[in-house]
Amino acid sequence: MIEQYQPENTRLFDDPIAKELVGVPIKFLMQFAAMRDLTVKQTDAVARGIYGAQICRTRYIDDALRSAVSRGINQVAIPGAGYDTRAYRLPELKDTKVFEVDLPAVQETKKTKLQKYLGKLPENVRFIPIDFDTQTLDAVFSQANFDDKAPTIYVWEGVTQYLSEETVHKTLSLLATQPKEVLSCSPMS
């Protein structure tokens, strides 16, 4: 969200929706360059270079999605979507089936905030509830009009650190069997 408040000529990507998904205090504070700079410095003090890596990763994934869609891939799956905003801010995805997969509580909060901001949820986006600890992607996809034979771009960004090693292995094993275009970004994903 910090990136959206940076000067337009230095921003790596536009994400006007991100600020609608956070609380009012954060939205207010990020308007001030000093607060954005402090936040970046504090983040980098914990993990040097992490802010830069994250915004570069976001830009890379955005570019890869645009490229995949331009080549005819028309199905995107975002396991652990959280507050990812790509389906709403990238015009190239407006005619692409997007499957956002995450915990039901996260999805309900996100949907409420998106409906308030957008007026209605886009018809091309499907929210698929999952608990990665007890369910698998193939099981939830089978209930959601997901075409497991269609080439799909999977975006699995910033999720694995919240899952058990076993769950990560099971998910990657499943993805290995699917027609896909996989984005591989960094060890931080």
C-alpha cells in the first residue's frame, strides 16, 4: 500500500484499491511521506531489503500475468489470496476467470470492503474458501467451476510461511500435475 502513495513517476505499480482494504489510521498515516519512509525503514531493519523485494515481486507478478493473459491464458488461481488486488486493478484480467482461494473469514472481510469500494464484486472473480491445514486445492476447486484441464497461471505469493511444510509439499505436488504457467518469484514467497 505504501507504493500507491509514492510519487507517480517513481511508483513500480498502481494499486488504488489496497488503501481501501486497510483500516482508516493506516490509510491516513500513509499519506505522509515521513510515515511511509519510517515504515520502510522499520521493515528493512527487521529484514534488510524486504520492502524493495516485495514491491519488485509485485511488479514482476503483474507483468507476468499481463504477459500470460496476452498469450491466451484465461484462468488465474490465487491460493492464499488474502488482500491481493490484482483481479480488480489490472484491466487485463477483466475477462479472465480469477479464483481467489483463502480462509472464509479473510474472504468475507475482503468482499465487504470491495463491495463498499467497487459497488459490486466483479463477475469474473470467484471466492473459494479453504483451510489449507484440512483441505486441498483440488478438493475445493472441484466444487467451484474451476477447469483443471485449462492452462492456469497460479500466483502463490507470500503464503508459504503461514503453512506447514507438509501442506506446502502437498500443494506443490498438486500444482505439478496441472496445466499451468507458474510464477516463481523469490524465496520470500
